[in-house]
Amino acid sequence: MGMCLPCLSGAEDEVVVTPDPETRRRQLADAAEKRQKETTHRGIKNPEALERKKKKQEDVEKEAMTSVPSGGGGLKWQVG
């Protein structure tokens, strides 16, 4: 005779062990971070290049702001 309950044959191999709460929390955080990154870069072919370009633009703007002399650097109007 065979097994009387064929659906239980090899059932030990299919048991899913749930991870401890800390591991599960870490997995959920990683998954959320991955989803956020995918949403942020949706439609962008090369997100790293875009980040470099943004960083470079910010550096150029910051340099332009610091190189402008403060006070007395404008036009002077004479009345009279």
C-alpha cells in the first residue's frame, strides 16, 4: 500500500520558517527603501548620472553665490 495521505508526503520540506522580529523588521525596511528608490528613479535611464549632474549644478550655484562680493557691488546713482 502507498501513503494514505499523499498531500502530506514531503510536507517537512515545504514548511516556511518565519524569521525573528528583528530580521523581519530589517527585511521590511530594505524592501521599503528599494521601493522608494525605484519610485524616485522611475523613467530615468541612468540615475547615478542624474545625481552627479544635480550635485555639479548645486556646486556651481554655491560657487556663484560665494564669489559675488557682498555690499557695495551694485550700480551707484548720483542725484543732482
